[in-house]
Amino acid sequence: MQPVWEVADVLRCLPLDDLPLNAHQQKALRAIKACRTAALGGHIDACNDCGAVRISYNSCRNRHCPKCQGHKREEWIQKRGQDLLPCTYYHVVFTLPEELNTLAMHRADLVYRILFDAVWATLAQFGKNAGVRLGMIAVLHTWGQNLCLHPHLHCIVPGGGVDVNGHWKKQLRNHKYLFPVKALSKVFRAKYVHCLRHYGITDTGLLQSLFKKDWVVYAKRPFGGPMQVIEYLGRYTHKVAISNHRIVEVSDEHVRFRYQDYRNGGQVRIMQLTNREFIRRFAQHILPRRFVRIRHYGILSSAWKRGRLQTLQQRLQTKHAALPVKTMLRKCPCCKTGTLTTIEVFGKRGPPPHLLRQDQTVPVAG
């Protein structure tokens, strides 16, 4: 079901040049604003089965756009399904304290890069203490439900690793948790602050404040099996700050959207912001140019996928289940069986007038 309102509707309410945004943020917002409109041109597709003609405007393909992530997510899941191991998987979330938000707004690339480095260094150390080399898939999210800055890393960690002899060692501790979260929190904090100092952050007040509170490391219940891992990854990998389905209303002055209030039992509430404030909050989650937000480490890294991971899977007799393809990217929306083929491309002027009539079809070869 198509949402009534979109993030793009909010962006059209204000001139982006008048907002305090950098060039990279403005470029991303302009792309989202123009996504699937005549501004980007379009193409005409015909079904090779029923002959139906479909006119579509081009998408912006920006990774922050709520409308451009569906097929990318499905393609990514299909590839990751080949990397699974026959073991329990754990979900661990590492969150940065709010004291780092100011630094994150001014030096986002540094803060988020250190987050990845510190989290992997923490898990790798715990794995080394257990005598194994671990693996990790990490996904960066920078937002909370109310669109405020809330950087955290979602980590999927297999419950096992490879020892010094290259042999698989399964189930590091027990079936309830991977490592104690309090111990993870202390080591994570120490490694993150060490990295800050290494990169030249010498603000004594900031560094001291980071040790005055416990850092949040949250360990969710382990997944039941590989298929559950895949289903879960589909919800987290290509998320954006807010989906269009959460937007309730957009006016010339305000925008209203749904959010979950986790401080009150996850109740669904409605928040109202001015259009200017909504855009400001949304823009702070636009990642730096070329910043990689999904990363793989250890036995799940690219280096291991060049042969060693496949060898390990063969030893463990891993069976890959065929995953259903959920995307309808090139499927005909009319007959649901045919494939759409592009027969014409048009620019900003729009499609040819003779194709704007209803119920257009093209002959199909028998």
C-alpha cells in the first residue's frame, strides 16, 4: 500500500538553499525531493507476456531515500544467505553516549569510523580470550525513533569461530548470550576513548565525561536459525532515518509522524515538528560521502570470502536454503508473471502524448 505522505512532500515545503546544510546534505535532499518525478526523466516498459505498457519516472537511487531501498535490500539478503554458517547467531547493539553527539555532528566520519573500529576490537579481544577468531556483520544506524541523533551499531555475530589450527569451535559460552554485556561495555568504552585520543581528540572535559557513565551494550536473544538471521537482516540493513509509512500528515508549516516511545513501554505516539526542524533532524543522518555503513569482519570479511569461508562451510556441511526473491522490480504489476522490458526512455519533457492514454498495450509475439 502506497503511503499518502512522503519525506519528499516535506522537502517541497521549504527552499533547501535557505537551510543551514552543507553541500553534500543539500545534494542528497534534492535527489530525494526529485525521486520518481518528471525532474529525473523516466522510461516506458512493456510486459513480454500480457503486453501492458507501464510509464515510470526514474528513481534517485540515493541510499538515504525511503523509496529506493527495497530491491537493494533483497539483493543484499540474497548474497548474504550464501555466507551463513550452521550455528547460533547473536545480535549485539553498541550505542554511543549522547556526550559524543556534538562531535558526531561536526566530525561524523571520524566518530562513526571509530565506532566500527572500537566495536570490532572489543569483540575480537573477547574472541581471542576464548581462543577463536570471530566474525561480524555490522550495520550503522544514527537515528532514534524521534529522528534525534542516536548513533549505534547493530552487530550480527556467529556463535563460534576458528581456532589457531583453523578448526571450527562452536558455541563460545551458552545459548542465552555471547559475552557478558557489562564486560563488553567497559572494554568498548576504553577502546573507543583510546581511538579518540589516537586521532587527536584531546578535549579533557569530553574524555572525562565519557568515563562518568556506563555505556549501553544491549544483547538480544539469539536467533533460532539461519533463516531467522536472514529475515532479521532484511529489517535492518537498508533502513533510512524514517520511512514514508510513518508520516501521518504534512502541511505548509508542520509534519506529524508516528514513533515508538521506548521509555514508556514502546507506546506508539504522534510527534509534530515544524518542517524546518524535521528537515534538520533528517539531514543529520545523511552519512558522509562514500562512508560504508555495512561492514564485514573476521571470518565474514571479504578476505575470508575469497575461499576460506567456503572451505569452512564445506567442512561443516553447510546447506544453503533457497531464499524466495521478494522484489517485484521487473515483474509486470498487471499479470504478475511477465517481465517488463524498456522500450523507450524520455527526459524532463515527459512521455510521448500518445502513450498517456489509458489501457495501453503493445503486441506480444505468439
